[in-house]
Amino acid sequence: MNASTSPAAWGAYSRGERAILPFGGVTPGKDGVLAFTAGGVLAPGSDAQALEVRVNGKRLVTLDLTATPAVQQVAVPGTLLTGGLTTFEFRVD
């Protein structure tokens, strides 16, 4: 058995109800786009899984993820980017 902790080329599954990703070097006040690939883990009989996206603690959008991973692009208003460390949070129900 390989004990490597490196993610597969396609990425990694997350565990739990939320993930927090801090980013440095974000230009304060400038509009941006957060782009990522994600798919939901669906309960039997469900068509989608809700994913709430927050930036620096403020709710940005709720996305409906299907079981098929797809590129998600979310507009991020510059008013939410205060400079220094920017934190993106992802929450599922």
C-alpha cells in the first residue's frame, strides 16, 4: 500500500461540511473571478447538492452541484476584497 498523501491529478475529495482556503496577494478593491472545478456527492434521489461560497465571511453565492464535476466561475466584487489575506469558504448542507 502506498502511504503517499499527494492528491490525484484530478484533485481530491474533501471531508466535512466546510472547507476554508486562504489566499494572499489579492488586489484590494478590484473585481475578480473565483474559478474551480467541483461536483456534488448526491444522496439517493437527489439531483444536486447545494454549495455555499463565502469570501471573507460574507455569503457570495449558493451553487447547485451535480454529480458530474464541472468548472464553476463566481464573480467576486472588489468591495469584498480588502487586501492582505482573502479567505474563501465553501459549505455544504
